[in-house]
Amino acid sequence: MEDTEPVRLTAWAHGRVQGVGFRWWVRSRALELGLVGSAANLPDGRVEVVAEGPRAACERLLELLRGPDTPGRVSAVVERWSPARGGLDGFVEQ
């Protein structure tokens, strides 16, 4: 698969990721990478990130989610890759 082929990354960030500016931070990084999608708080305390765009940009976002510069404290990130579905516009916090 080409690095430029569009894909969908769904990632679940575990840890202290709600109420610390995490979704805003994810949105900023995603927009810098040219991705579309969303970051949403889940009732169990995780944040779900859905991002679509070139595979290389999605992989970079995943690296950033697992990196040391995130707000709060990320204890784990679980990922799922799938084909891009389209229909997303911009990157929103939910």
C-alpha cells in the first residue's frame, strides 16, 4: 500500500486524557498533517480519534499520540486501520 493512499485510523487513547486539552491538541496536530476526522470523549474515560488521509500522515499522528508531548498522561493507544470511507469535513472535537 502506498503511503499516499487514503486510509482511516481509529485510535483509542487510554489514561488521563479528558479535561486536559487532549482533544484540542489532537485536532491541532491532525490539521497540521492535513487530516480530517474527529476526537471524542468516551464515557469510560478514553478519547476516540478518527482520522482520514494519507497513510504516512495517519502514521505520524499515531506516533504523536504515543509520544511524550501529549497533554495529560497517555497510558496506551489502541489502533485500528481500515479503508478511508470519506464523508468527513475538517477535524472536529466532539
